[in-house]
Amino acid sequence: MPEAVRRTFVVATVPVALVALLGAAAPPSAGSSGVGDPYFPLAGNGGYHVGHYGLTLRYDPGTGHLVGKAVISARATQRLSRFDLDFNGLTVTGLTVDHAKADFSRDGQELVVTPRHVLRKGQRFDVTVTYKGTPGPVTDPDGSLDGWIPTDDGAFVAGEPQGAMTWFPANNHPTDKSSYDFTITVPKGHTAVANGVLLGERTAHGKTTFRWRQSEPMAAYLATATVGKFQVEQFTTRDGIKVYNAVDPREAADAAPVLKKLPSVLEWESKLFGPYPYRAAGSIVDRAPNVGYALETQTRPVYDSAPSLSTLVHESAHQWFGDSVSLTSWKDIWLNEGFATYAEWLYDEQHGGDSAQQAFDALYARPASDGLWEFPPGDPGSGANIFGTPVYARGAMTLHVLRKAVGDRAFFRILRAWAAEHRNGNGTTAQFVRLAERVSGKNLDDLFQIWLYTPGKPNKP
Ligand SMILES: [Zn+2]
């Protein structure tokens, strides 16, 4: 007993004295294993923000083997004794914090890092992770695959919502946006396509290295490093945007007439939504029959086959809504999908197709038992529903009801203000509602409450 008492005494007094010496700094603590997203509790991590990812990858499509190095430049947002990265599957072969070897352990998708020294709040630090293995996709709550998805000539790489962690260690939540450099080496004859601007391409000893730079902030799920045998086309638009298209030759004939319209689609969307947020654009058209979707990978959407014009319009609209203005919580996914779907309706309306009202009416005619009314788009209920029909279709219907309520002038001012005020940042549904009320001068609480949050088919607006 006396021994225990003495130990208690020591433990209690020494930290108090230390804290007094340090000017009452908070005790160091571990960064949390997630950022508190209700649908994906382990997505992202607490205690730091990432400013930049430098990713160096070597991929062999023949064996499916990947060798990687990630240099993650971060800043501590608390006194940090320990922090997590999201990383799933591949083997870590080395890990340093500021060039000093750090302890690490794996716990499911959490790579738990204990630096040699406690990190001060505000301290900048570099984490270098080397790794290798055979990457594969994750299965999402809705059963679809995302992440590193091997194809017959490379890999289709698309990370919404979880898959970034299948190919690089990340702070994998859209609330942490960062710039990126990619250096990707593949066998000669293959092309590796990432986000942003192509800085250079060099072939030596039977391998080609592609260097890409994404300067504007990007959420990890929007990163790509798609590899395949592609036909490549590069040009600069009238607005100075550098376009890089990579197309699987088997999809080229079907893709060509649609991809040709990309510059005019971006110009049209710029008129509606405000300036295009990035200096680069383009398309990656792969042949990936087991994927079943396209993704708005930043600056350069990736398509699992030749896209339709509507799909190109949709993924392009996401460059404003989703990529530049990113989610704060996956629950607000209608801010991405409702907006991109409404862009399709607007495109049709202004290019000789159905009006948005006709699109709305056709959907509204569906009976109350239809899947469209299964859950309200502002509250999908779980990660399994975030890509469900209501998020897209009823999300777009919500915007149409808003447009009718405030008039075209105010509506398009709201869209432009949303893109401008949250450019390269994040937004929430509550912020969008406040913005719509501010711009229109109307109380819109009931409208949004009914269309975004009330279960069942709403009454005719
Ligand atoms: Zn979408």
C-alpha cells in the first residue's frame, strides 16, 4: 500500500509541475481515428491537416504489384502524441516523421503512427510512408467497388467515398483538402493519368514515368492514378485550360463525339456557375466493365466506358459542386449529386431537349411507392444510401422547386454565390439554405424541410 501511495504521489505531481513550466500547455493526446462523420466513422483522422501529398508509385499491370512512397506534409492542430492515417491492405515497409523513424501499428484501416517526439500544436511535419503490395478495391456499404480496381490493361482508380486508402495513406475525408504531386512509373506503352497538369513524361529502360501536379486543394477521394493503354490527346481551350484526354482505344469511336464537346460544356457551365475552378481538365475513358459508374475525379473525370453527353455534363458540373465546393459530411451528398443532376436538366433545357420542368414533372408522376420517395435526399440514413436515386433525382427536384420559388435571376445568383463563396473549400446544407435565403430574401425553411428532410412523396409544390 505505501508503495502504491508513493507512486500515485509521483504521477500526480510531476505532470503538474511540467505543465506549469510549459505555460499550461495542454497535455499531448492521440489524434482521433475519424473526423466524426456519422456514415463513415473511421474516415479521416483528428489532430492534423494535410497540406500536400507527394506520391511516387510504380505499378506493374502484369503482376498487379504496386510499390509506393507517400510524403505527407501536415500541420498539427493539437499537441499530438500519436495520430492515424487511413490505409487499407498494402504492406508498410518504412515510416518516418521528419526523417526520424517512427513507431507504427495497423488496426483495420487505421495506420497508427507514434512519432519519436510529441508534435506541438501548429507544428509542420512530414510523414514518409513506403509501402508495397497488390492493391485492390474496397467494397462500399452499397456493394459497389471503389479504390484501386484492376482492369485487363492496368487499373481504374476512383476513390468515392472510401477507396483512396487502398493506394495511398491519407487523411481520407473531404474536410481535409490538399495539393498533390504524382510521379507514376509504368511499363512503356502504358499511360498513367492523374489529376491536374502533366509536368513531364520520360521513358527509360522500358518504363515511362509520368509526373502530374494538382495545385488546387483536392479531397483524397477525388485523386486518381488510372493506368491503361490509352490514346492520348492534349490541347488548350480558348479559356487557357489544359485538356488531357486518355481513351481506351476500344472505347475511342464511341467516346470521340462526346469528348469533343468538353470545352463547350465547360464554357456553358462557367457561364452558369462562375469560372471553372481549375487550370486543367480532360477525361479518362477506360474499359472497366466491373465498375458500373463514372467518377468526377478532380479536373479529369474517369469513365468506366465511353460516356453519354449527359454523363459528361454531370461529371463536369461536379468540378464546381463536389470538387471545388466539397462536402463537410457524407450525409450532405445531395449537394454533389442533386446539383450535378440538375446541371444535366439545365443542359437539356438550353440545348433543345426537355425543360427542367418536364424532367421534374416526369419524376413527380411516379407513384408514392416508387423508390424515388424511399428516403429524403438530405437525410439518406446511412452510407449504403448515399448513391441512391433520391439523392440524385429528388436532390435535383429540390433545386427545381427552389428555382420556382425564387425565380431564375435569384436562383442562378445562388448557384454562382455557392460556387464562389466556398470555392476550393467545403460547405454544408445548412450553409446552402442560409445562402439561398440571403440572396432571395425569402424564408425557405419549409421548402427545404419538405424536400430535403421529410420522408415520403411531398405535396405538389
Ligand atoms: Zn455524380
